[in-house]
Amino acid sequence: MKKEVKNQDRKLLQLEELSWKNIENLDREKTIIFLPISPLEEHGPHLPVGTDFLTARDIAKKASEILVKKKPDFSYVIFPAIPLGYCKMAACFPGTVSTRVKAIRAIIYDVCSSLANYGFKYFIICTFHMDIGHLKGIYSGINKLKLKHNIKVFEPMGPYFFNDEVEKNEPKMGFDTKKEKHGGFRETSLMKYQYPYLVDESYKKLQSIYRDLYSPKYVGKTFKDIGIKDGYVGSPSRADTDYGRWYFQDVVNVYVKSVVDLIEGNELPILPKKIKMIMKSMFWL
């Protein structure tokens, strides 16, 4: 008879599959906890509302699989993915579920604080949703955590995205990919690679539409308010599966490097000052 492998003997773990005894036996100094969190949000007529959620969940899992081999003396625990986030701009389309920024702050704080009370020290917040209001909630939660607990918490995607690391690393595509803001070339490529069966073939005929969603003149407005009637910004018809494969792996590599740097005490990237100032100016959220 094949011997069953006990949960505590494995290095890649789903928190919901563990007993309290399994959790108690984890080495607090050598356990990394991933918390995937991204909202259900429309991404045009061609992509699923779970685009950001599925990607955040899959990145946490893939990064953990690599880390098990790269840092085998650590255990990697993935918290059940949370399908919530602030996405008010897309709230005019069915399927978008936007929560308050304060709710995101509370989720980040309460979840990590609960686990920190059991002695866990390393946390990676895994999100693929780059709405500044959503990030404000995450970073507010992180800052509150650091005031109460002696733990290390990091969110890798914000610094990667807003410091233009994507553009610096990506293959030359022959057009300005920085304009691909929501449900456009990048995310359609990503879904074609990850979940091709969830991508509606209509993407091939969608025209290119561009807006600077981070412009102050759009603050507080919905997509329909600014003339985005189909819920996407970019050029989905240019989607390329090979690019989607590259993009997914590049983001995974960012998470892997972030965990290694967190463990080794190396300097971690931060959000640009401009983004921090925008967050601070959003005092009503």
C-alpha cells in the first residue's frame, strides 16, 4: 500500500486543507503565507469577471511551486483566494463587485493579524488588481499590521506595475503597451494563455480604445461616465498567447524574487512617490 504523505511533511500547502495540529506544527521562522486577493470585475465583453482573481490565485500557486525547489527549507501556505476589491470605476457593469477601501484594509489586517497571533511572520499579499483605491486598502492594512506585529508583509505587484517594470522587461511588440489599461492586449493575452476557453472570440473584432484611467479628471467616475461603453481600455484584438505566457511567468518571477528578498532581508521595491501621493489625496475612501 502506498504510504500517504502527511500535510505537515509537505512544503506547498493550502490552508483550508490543514488541521489545527498541522498548522501548529509549522515552523514559524520558515513559513511563508500567501494571501491572494482581487475582485470580481468586468473586463470587457470578451473576458471573465474573474480575470484578476484567477490570475492572483494562480500566481500565488505557481510562485510557491518554484519556491519549494528554490528555498526547500521553507513551507509555503496559500490562504484561500479572496474575490474582493475596490473597483468602483467598473461598477456600472453587471458582475463587478466593488467593496469599500476600508473593507479591504480590514480584510488584510484581520487575516494577517489572526495568523500573526499564532506566531507566523512572513506574508505576501498577492493581487493583480491595480486600482489605486484597492491598493490604498491593501497598504493601509499593511501599515496597520506593522504597527501591531513584528512581522514582514509585502505586496509585489504594485511596485512592479507602477515602476514600469513590465515595459522594461517585455518583448518588443511594435506598439505602446503602456496604454493597455484594462481588458486590453495584456490581460487578453494573459487569459488566452491561462484560460483560453474563457476568452470570447469577439475579442478579435474589438476596436482599440484608449483612456488615461489614472488622470485626475476621471477620479470618482465610472467607465460609462467617461465613454467606455464596453468596459475595456486598450487593444484586445492584438492579444498574443506567447506574450501572455511571458507576462504570467514574468509576474511569477517577481513574486519569487520578492519572497527570497523578504526571507534574506534584502531591500524591497516600493511604490513611486506619485502613486503614494494619489493614495493620500483619496481621503474620502
